Amino acid sequence: MSSLFSTDFIVICCVFGVVGAIIGYYKTIGPFPGFVLAFFLNIIGVIILVCLRPKTIQLPLATNESIPDQLKKYKDLFDSGAITEDEYNVQKGRLLKN
């Protein structure tokens, strides 16, 4: 006799859940909500996850300014009190590392 919560059904839900977690990791929803969505909705949940927007990655803005010009800009900001010494040192280190 087969029941709604048979071992096969639970295994299938877990497989969909893992697939949902993997897809959710690369989407704005995240892995845990992706797992839950796919676990309970199975193929429909996976389709919903595929349709979601991917995560956006913040890349540094490309600038045409030279490194000395950028350093001067950050030094002026520091001198005017717009940024702290720690923020200035972080930006200076980032620019000099490149």
C-alpha cells in the first residue's frame, strides 16, 4: 500500500530541494528559500527559481582618472572631513595595490 509520504516521495522532494538550493544560490532568493520552494512545489518551484533574477555583483567603477588624481581626490575628501582617516587609508591602499 502506498501513502502520500512514502520514502520515494520524500526522496524526490529532497532531490528537488537540493536542485532548488543550488539554483537559489545564484539567484536573489538564496539557497535556503530555494530549497524550501523546490521541496514543496517540486518542478513548479524549480521553474519559478529559474525565472528569478540572478544576483548582482558590485564591480568597482571604471574611471579614466589616473591613480595620482584619484589619490588627490581622496586626500581632498579626507582634508575636508568628508571621509575618515581609515576610509582614506583603505582607498589609498586599494589604489596603490593596483
